[in-house]
Amino acid sequence: MKRMICRSSLLSLLSLLLPAMVACNSTEDAPTYNGHMKMYGHTFPFAKAILWQMPSNEVYATDTFDYEVPMELYGSKYTLKNVIKVSDDVLRFGNQVIALYAEGLSHIEASQNLQGKGAMMTIHLSPEGPQLKSGTYKFSEKPLPGTFRAYVTSEYNSLGYAQNIADVTDGTVTVEMINESQLKVEYHMTRSIGTTIDGSYEGEYASMVQHDRIKEFKDIKLDGQRKREVVTKVPIYSPEDVQKDIEVWDQLARCYLILGSGEPLPVGYLYNRLYMPDIRLCWDDAKQLFYFSAPYARPDFNDKAPKYDALTVTYYAKAPSDFTREDYDNLTRQMIPDDFKSERLDIKPGETSFVFFRNARGVCGCIRIHGYIPSKPYETLVQYGTVRQSGISAPSLMLDYKYIQITAVPKLL
């Protein structure tokens, strides 16, 4: 009887201790998370954070004006409307993104891609200075100092399945920079359909720097457009009808440049609204020099009005004398001043120099002039191959150029 009592007592004791032992083990093995978000009635944990240091925002305001263009063949004028130029109002502010990831997601630094699946959130912050500071940020559709935008998904998948990115339309985000490796962020957001997104993160973060994206084109031959060009036209089927003519602003010179293409264009392309040039090079025959000009300043109208109704102003400035090839090779946004407003810049033939520019969209860059090609006789077919035209070609410059691309930050990083 005693033996049975002891055995039953032992079983009772084990039944009491076993759940406690399991509970202890499960507590020790349970993963801990630094943050979470509540959305759709569920809680999604966040295990890690990355602070992305993006290129600073530069928002340029623009003004428009009307410009009267003389149509020299007939002594009349045409009013070019809505010419776009940069105003003096420039907003500069920071551009940081706090990205929060679930345990199943990892960022591959070498490929700059995410792998895995799980919940994630990106908070796009616009601090008043270049660096992220502690404070409360309010939602804004456009990036402005002291504001944020955010995007969330409960089911990101690097294979591209069912990402369902939700955009935020209202709310506040409070950031506390604890030290160089730790931060705290609390968020209270609302979607357009009324869904609320609340949560916080406190813990370590990794830091990633996204530098300015710089586009470069090399060995561009850009012609200097002349105000007068004397040409000889000989019809192939009636060669006795020789005609000498004066072209007002020569038609063949490839003197216009669109930054993103690297392909010089003749003036005829300006009659298509798809082409909005950024750079224009001219030749001053009286002074025997080149000059960069704002693209709007003298399009070739001759006897017809243009088919477009807007062009842009581009400003130019020579780089300082101590600006070197090494500086050009390592160009950054900070090297380019923002206080130059000249629409014309003279360049002597054979001169090797660096030229800064900024267009009406605020895109800036640098031109490296490294060659000069003088005028020479030419012959070509015009009017659908029925007329042989000859004359003297426009002088040209050989150049490279770089420009700072406007960075489009992806919704999810």
C-alpha cells in the first residue's frame, strides 16, 4: 500500500513539474523581436532595420515667360510662350528611408536586393537638414521638410508573388536617434480606405548609403550653329538651275543636345514636342568663337511658326581655374554651384575647359571640352535626294559631359 502511494505521488509530482519545464524551455527558445506593426487585425513582427541615406532632395521652383522671336526672313515676330526657367526658390532637405523587415527577409548588399518573404515597411523621411534627426514627421504626398511617406506590405516575396503594397495617406512618425547604431520609431498611420497601421521599432539598425547616380557620355561632336550659311543647291535632274542661297540659322548643324540621349540633334527636330533639348551650341562668326546658349533663345523659324509652345532655359558657368580632370572624374553635386544665371557662355576655339550647367528642371552637370574641329567644305543630298547641296560645314567641339540624375527612390528597399 505504501509503495502504491509513493508511486502515485511521484506521478502527480511529475504531472505538475512537466508543464513548468516545457514552459521554461519554450520561453528560452521563443524568438524576440524589436518591433511590430498592427494592420488588418493582425500583428506582424519586425526583426531588423536598415537606415538608407539617399541623395539629398533638391526641389526647384519654376517660372514661365513669353519670348518674342524675330522671324528674320519677313521682318515679323513670333511669340514663344511658356518658356520654362528655374526660379530662385530652391528647397534642400534630407532624404532618408527607414526600412523595417520581418525575420524571413534579408538584404543582399552586393546585389542591393531583398530575398525571402514576410512583412515589411519603408518610411521615407524628409528631415530639414541633410541628416536624419529626432522628431515628429507628418504625412505629405510631396516630399517637404519635416514630412514622411510610407509603404507597407504584409506579404513581401522576393519572387514577386502577392506583394500587395499599401500606401499611407495620413499619420505621424516619431523618430528618436538613440546613438549611431540604435534608433526608436513609433508610427500611427492611416490608409485611404480607413485601415489603421500602428506600431513601433526600437533596436539596432544597419546603415546603407545610396550615392548620387551620375550619367556620363563621351566623345560627343557638337556643332556650333551659325546665324548665316551660304549654300549652293544643284538639282540633279536639271543641273543648270544652280541656286545660291543664304540659310538663316543653318539646318544641318547638330547643335542641340538632350542630356539623357547623348545624341546631338539638328534644329529640325525641335518641331516635334517629344524633343526638349537641354544644351545648345552656337558659332559667332564675327567674333570667331563658340558660345553655349539657352535652347529657347533662337530656334529656327524662318517662314513658319513652330509646332511646339514651350522650351527651357539652361544656365552655364565656367568651372574655377583649379577645377581639374580628377575633379571631373569624381564629380559630385556639391562641386557645382547654384548661383550662376548666365544664358550665354563664350568658348574660344581650341580652348580646353570645364563648363557647369543647370537646366530648368534643376538637373546639373559638367561639360569637359577636349577638342576642336574647324569648318570644312561639304556636299550632301537634300529634298529627298533630288538636290545636291554644298557649302562650308559648321565648326564643332568635341566634349564629354556628366550630369546628376534625379534619383527615384523605390517604394520598397
